[in-house]
Amino acid sequence: MSVPKPLLESVLISESDLQNRIHELGTQIVTDYENKELVLLGVLRGSVIFFADLARAIFSAQLENPVKEVQLRFEFVQLVSYRNSTKPTAVELIRGGTDYLEQRHVLIVEDIVDTGHTLKFLCEHLWTLKPKTIQVCTLLDKPSQRQVPVAIDYTGFEIPDTFVVGYGLDYAQQYRNLPYIAMLESI
Ligand code: 5GP
């Protein structure tokens, strides 16, 4: 069954603004994790494009300053959240390569933090796996929508309370391959 496509309303964050900010994040991460092993933990599916660009930004930052080395390993989890207006949001882990995390530095790579329920669930789950540290890098943050407190260490952009697509984020599994972040006309 095909889903009717709402019209794209406008570009909220351009391709060049995304790339410039991700370069800055990569530089900051290399400084903070200098000479450490780091597990980049991507949250499927929305973070995949950000994840790939961030990983390469970390590589570029190392080229610019070769004394700072960060050894990267990639891991991924997939979560599903069930939203219901009368019950608290329930989050479930449906796929996860999380058996490698014990005594490792873990950097969660998220597409967007909205209410905070997904990130809170993921952090609580990951702590049971006994990592050395957990930090969070999200491309987008909607702080006005927060329902539970979560700690975010690296934020690409704070955005207003509006539904966005592109650069990995979907509407009904579409729009993920837009190279920019856009708002939709009607949802
Ligand atoms: P939270 O648990 O923080 O409320 O929600 C996080 C998840 O909700 C994100 O990983 C994403 O899948 C989804 N989400 C929240 N806001 C948006 C949005 O504006 N656009 C899209 N495409 N997904 C969103």
C-alpha cells in the first residue's frame, strides 16, 4: 500500500550547514576521546546517514591533527517505541549488537531526541552491559518536547517543535535520502 506523500514545506537545515556542523562535532569528539578506543553505537534506522558522515568527520579531524588518534568500532541497535496518549511511551530493543560494550567507551549516535523516552530506555539498557562510559551525540534536539530528563553531550542543532524529515529521518519510511533536513507541509 503506498502512502500519500505530503509536500515538502521547506529546508530547515541545508546540506552545507549539516556538513559544517558535523565537521565541528568530529573535531570535538577527536579532542575528547584522544588516544582512546571508542564504540560508535548507531540507533537504526534514522541515524545511519549522520552516523556515516560523523565517522568520516572523525577520520578527517584526525588527519588535521595526526597526534590525536581515536580507534573506532561500529555497533548498531534498533529500537521501537509505542506511543499512546493514555499510557507512558513504551520502548523496546528489537535488534542489537551490544555484546561488545563491557569496559568500552560508548558514544550513542542518535538522529533526534524528542520526548527523551527512547534515549532514556537505551541508556538504562546499555548500563546493564557495564560499559566504561556512555555519551550521547544527537544530530537534532527538540528540547521543548522533553518529557523525561536525558543528558546529551554533543548536539548538532536544536530545532523547534516541528516534524522533520531527511538526512536519515523518515515519514512512513520515505524521505530518508534527502541530503538536508526539511519540514513537511502537513502530517
Ligand atoms: P523520543 O523517544 O525522544 O520521543 O523520540 C525519538 C524518536 O522519535 C526518534 O529517534 C525518531 O525516530 C522519532 N522522531 C521524533 N521527532 C521526529 C521528527 O521530527 N521526525 C522524524 N522523522 N522522527 C521523529
